[in-house]
Amino acid sequence: MYAMSQLTSAAEGTKGQPGHSGALWVAVLAACVGQFVVVLDVSVINVALPSIRSGLGIGANGLQWVVNAYVITFAGFLLLGGRASDLFGRKRVFLFGLGVFTAASLLGGLAWTPGVLIVARALQGIGAAVLSPATLTILTTSYPDGPGRVRAVAAWTAVGTGGGAAGGLVGGLLTDYLSWRWVLLINVPIGAAVLVAAVLCLGEYRTGGARRLDLLGSVAVTVGVGSLAYGISQSEAYGWGSARAAVPLAVGALALVLFVAVERRAEEPLMPLGLFRMRAVSAANAITLVCGTGFYAMWYFLSLYMQNVLGYSAVQTGLALLPHTGTIIFFSQFAARLMRWIKGRTLLVLAGLITSAGFVWQGTMSADGSFLRTLLGPGIVMSAGAGLMMTLLAVAATSGVALSESGIVAGLANTSRTMGGALGLAILASVAARRTEEEGPGTAALASGYGHAFVVAGGVILLSTAMMVLLPKRQRTAE
């Protein structure tokens, strides 16, 4: 209710923006729900994997692809999806992405073989990659730079974070009380409702420029980012030096080099390289990439610690994470008010220090921990800082950008966050496993490994805090 009241007041004070001011809250609601289901499907499937394995008779390698097919296509198509919003219109692209995502969810929920499920997950990733940048573009083209945009982006950040945190609880409830198929089918009624609302209420906005897509650049960046995401996903199981990881990483790097070369010569580039000359865009994305490697530890290792050490069920784990989610939502919404008294860059540094301290505090977890003593205190500190950081970084990454380039900038911000999370999972999982192996079997060794991962993640977030000096002191206004 607090978030919606903030958005309503922002909508009432916004004039002259694309669409009708009276329907801004519908646009924000559609954007937030779209982002929620995108992020939800990254984590909700994990809880259902054992049931999927027994239900479809799928092997370990196939089970891994149920997760990776979504992550790789999502990462690979984000920049293309973002640019599509600029060229073909935010409403049209939003509807297309949501339609593909909803149809793929239906196919996955009805899957009769492992292959069909993996194909459905890949299609879900493509739909999500088109949908996610469009959700942020809806906000940046509806609100000018200022408190209204901060509040809208704060709601988008909070809802997206809630989707990631709710994945374990939602997946556990649906799997335990219905079927694993419902972790995918639940998207169908939600997607259908948002599609109807968007068709009726969402205004179109498209700049009057050219509408030709840079095909060679699109192929190069999709292959590049997708190959990097695949190589990173293979490094955890096979090692960074293995052919399974090294070959796709090399292919991805070469493809991205080709992408830069193509963009330098393209008349209508997929990504105008001049965007990186804007300090806010380049610095905010670099910081998002670095701190994203640490943020992923919060949900992933907390879930493992609760279930493998404290013996929580999937549902209990989801319930135990609700204070974390609520804190992130509150402080992401509170960011706009804090900016009245503390300048954006100073507030970001303060948020980074708070987040890092919370991660290091969480790293003291032990085998005999409890919810009140081990989880609640550091969880609130971590989540408060994270809510501020994610909101302010999203605002910084899109500030001062012309509306004609808002889609590609949104896709770039999402790509930085996704690749940071994938890289962080691979690195921190190896860090935790190495510490656990050194200390031998048992829950104490597991707790030590998870705790060490939190400490390392806290150091990474501290590094990203030091990088905030690269941000401009004042944000430029968008044209």
C-alpha cells in the first residue's frame, strides 16, 4: 500500500509525459508485474527440480539444462530486447515479450518430455529478455528525471527483488500442495491478466527515428553474452580451465569484440558506443556488474544454510526470507525520501558500506544458529543497504539518457545485473565448496563454507562501493 500510494502521488504530479497521466499507475503496475514474473522464474524452478526429475524421468544433465536454458537465453537476448523497445515501441514489445513468456510457461507446464520442457524454458528466457527491458523503459519514458522516477524505479526494484525472494516460498507451496507443473502454469493467468490490462490501458511511445535493426550486431552480442553465460554456468562443475567452460568463454569474448567492431561502423547501431562516454551509464553498469556478483550470495547461500544446516523445509525457508524481502521493499521505496537530505552518490556510498557490513556479519553463521540470533539481524542490515543500492544504481544507469535510447540502456542495466549474478554464483560457490572441503564433512563445515562466501561477497560489495567515486556528483537531465 505504501508503494502504491507513492506511485499515485508521483503520477498525479507528472505532466506532459508519454501516455495519459491518469493511467500512469496502470503502466507502473504492468511494468512491476512483468518484472516480478521474470525474476520469479529464475528462482522458483529450483525448489521443484527434484519433483521434475521424478515426474519426467529426466537425468542430471537434463535437469541442469532446465535451469540453464532460461538463464542463457535471458542473458543473451537482453540487449536485443532493450533495443527493440526503442525501435518498435514500448507497448508493442512489452506485449510481444509477455505473450511469448506466457505461452512458453503454458508449454512448460504441459510438457510431456524433458526436451519439451527445456525448449519451453529457453523460450521463456527469450520472452523474459524482451519483456524485462521493456518494463524499465515504460518507467523511464513515463517519468522525467526526479523524485517521481525514483519512486517508480524503487517500486520496480522492490517488486523484482520480491520475485527473487518469493521464488523459494512460491515454488515450495505449489510443488508440495499441487504439482511441479504449477510453478510454470502460475504464470499463465498472471500473464493473461496483464496482457489485457496493457492492451486496454498502456499508451504507446516510440521516437520518430529509424526502425532498422542492426542484425549483424544483434547476432554478435546475442552469441557473445549467451556464450559467456553458458561458460560461466559450466565453470562451477568442470572448472574454469576445462574445455566445457573455456571454449564458450573464448567464443563469447571473440563475439563481443566483433560486436564492438560492428557497432563502430554501423549507420544505425544496436548500441551506440557513445553511451559509454556518459559517466553515469558506464560507471553505474560497472558497479552493478561488480556488486551483482555479491548480491546473489544473499538468497542462494541463505537458502542452502537454512535447508542444509538448520533443517528448514522449502516453505519454512521462504517464510524466513520474508523479513529480508520486506526490508528491501521498504528501503527501496524510502530511497526517494532519503535523497532529499543526502545526495545520490553519498547515499550510494553509505548504502554500500551498510550492505558490506551486513554481509560480513552474516558470515559469522554457525551450525547451531537460529533465526533470531543468526539470520534476522544481519539479514535486515544486508537488505536495507541492498534496497537502497539497487534502486539508486538503476536510477543512475538511466539518468541523462535520451528517450530514444532508453530501451537499450535498460537492456544494458539488466545484462550487467544478470551477468554479475551468474559470475558471482560460479565464483562464490567455488569459494564455499573449497572451505567446506578443507574442514571436512558435517554441518559445521557447510556453515563455515557458506559463511566464508558471505565474507568474500561483502568484500566484493565494498569494492563496488569504492568504485562509486566514478559516478558524477550530479545527474544530467534526459533530453
